[in-house]
Amino acid sequence: MRVFATLMSSGACVVAVLATSGCGGESSPEQELTTTAPPAQTEEQATTEPAAEPPATEQWAMPNLAGMTLQDAQDQIQALTGGAIYFTDSHDLGGQDRNQVLDANWQVCTQNVGPGATLTTTSRIDLGVVKLDEACP
């Protein structure tokens, strides 16, 4: 805790503290604790130090996922990218706006990133799907 004391000409002790403490006498070890701030970086140091290079963007060729179950298609993307792309989006092409709860019960009909196109970690993959017993539109 840092304690600041100012002696006034009248001999009174005025203490400004961050927490409760006594006035006068010897200071306790807790009152003598100080913190040291790291040295400030000069403008010259800031401009001469090299900037960290951004990581290289990984790229893959997008596979053809049409005809696969949604689960198999997702697994293939994850295996291809070593888990760098974990999430793929999907939507119901049947016009009923159904959620794909059990991915193994849906088949992929379309994909927004075409087969052979460059796939990166920033690519958004959206697969158009229908139930297994339905025909692709």
C-alpha cells in the first residue's frame, strides 16, 4: 500500500492513503510496498522494432460434396483442413425451412463454394440439403 504524508507547518499530520492506516510513528512493511511501472517505450524504439508477420493463409481445394450425407460432408471438410475449418452452414432446399438436427439424415445437393475452388479459413461454406428420402431440386 502506498502512503503519502504531508507535514503541515502547524505540525499536524495529514495522510492521504488508499486504505486505512495510522498517522505518525514508524511505517509498517505493508505501508512501504511500492510498485514499479515498466519503462515507457520511446518513439525511436517503437518505430525500429520489427512488426510481427501475420500467419500464412492456408488453402485447400474444395471437394465435391454433392450426394454425401451432411455429416460425411462436414467430416470431409474437417479432415481436409485438419480442423482449421470446423463449422459449415447448411439450409433446407425443400422449401420448408427445417433445421438439420441429425446431420446423417440429410443429403447435400448444392454447395456455395464450387468443387475445385480455393478454400481458406475465412471461407464461409453453405450446403443446400434435403432429407435422405427426398430428391434434390
